[in-house]
Amino acid sequence: MKICHTIDLGLIGYAEAYALQKRIVAARKADAVEDVLLLCEHPHVITQGRNGRREHLLVGEHVLRQKGVEFYATSRGGDITYHGPGQIVGYPILSLGEIRRDVVWYVRMLEEAMIRATAEFGITGKRVAGKTGLWVETGNTEKKLGAIGVHISRWVTSHGFAYNVSTDLRFFDLIVPCGIADRKATSLEKLLGRAVETAEVAPRFAPHLGELFGRQLKEASKEELLKMLDHAEQSVVVSA
């Protein structure tokens, strides 16, 4: 079984994580590193996907500055979303060419991993037709617990999923989340009615992703990842 390195980056700025993803993607395309799963949290940031509409950002730059929220346009699919403390963000950088060349299947598997992780807390997550992500029924409607936005180039994946654990949901009021005006976000903490730490939840995702994608997980530190990338980049330059 092939290896997938899993790295918990902790709290990391969006720009730094994005730059790190791009380095891993380049090395993965060159077959200079194995598959990688990054798990992290971001300081307050709003990101807009390549299909996003700027009018779904409901406030101006001065409000974002007041609230300490950054804004980035990104290469991922999807519309606009929020990332912040208390939210687990997962960036799988996988070679789908070695797994299954099927974008829709890949997105469904990310949903499945979130569904399975949520079930470990006694909560039933589900898919909603036409609305990518993880949803839960609350009352007579559905609320979004996890969002997905991916980018695939030469069958190497980047970006990924965001799962609300103890997220301050008020920040979602700054946007039309994922362009869906009639559905609200929720969090695992709100659904369980108790405090939940991301450290309690984050380790649940990797085993499910490993099983779904047929990968043996191997934990690594950020420092070990950077050494792998340095070596990979040097080897690619030499071979070129």
C-alpha cells in the first residue's frame, strides 16, 4: 500500500499554507514526493474560489480590517467561504492518477470522510443533492457542517475541506457561504451542546481518508515535510 504523509500544521496563516501546498503539488507532479495530507487551522480569513462572485462578500475592506479578517482569491473551485480558529482545514495533495481519475468521485470521498468522522460523535451527516459539502438536519432544514473546494491539475489535488468544530459562526454572516443564501453554517460544538477541542476531532479524519483512498498513513512533522520538499526540489533541478 502506498504512503500518505500526514502533517498537523497547527495554526498557520492562509498565505503560508497556500504557498506550502503549491510546493508539494509541484513535487508531487514530478513524482518526487509521496501523497501528503495537511491538517491545520487558519486565523480569520475569507477565500473566494475561481467560480466565486464578489457580491457574496457582504462587507467592505474596512469592516474586514476592523474584524481582523484577511481576504484571498484562490485557484480552488467553489464560491466564497470563511476559515478561522476552531475549524479543521484539510488539504489532501494526492495523485489521483494512481487512485482514480474521477473528480466527482474524489469530492464524494471527501464528503464520505467527513460523514464518517461525524458519525463517531453520534451525529448523522449527509449529502444534499446539488450542494457540495457535509450537511446535518436541524429542525426542518439542513445546516452546513463541512465545506469542500478543490483544485486538480494533471490529476494532482490541492485545497480540500473545512470542518466546523468550535468555529465562531458569526463570521459566516460576512458572506453568502458557498453562494447559498438560504442555508446557514453550524458547528460540531453547537450540535453536541458541549465544548469540543479541535485536537479531539482532527485525528478522526486521516484514518478515513487513508481507507477511502487506499493509502497507508505516516505521520510527519512540518520540519520533516520541509526537508522532504527541499530534497525533492534539489533532485528535480539536478535531473532537469
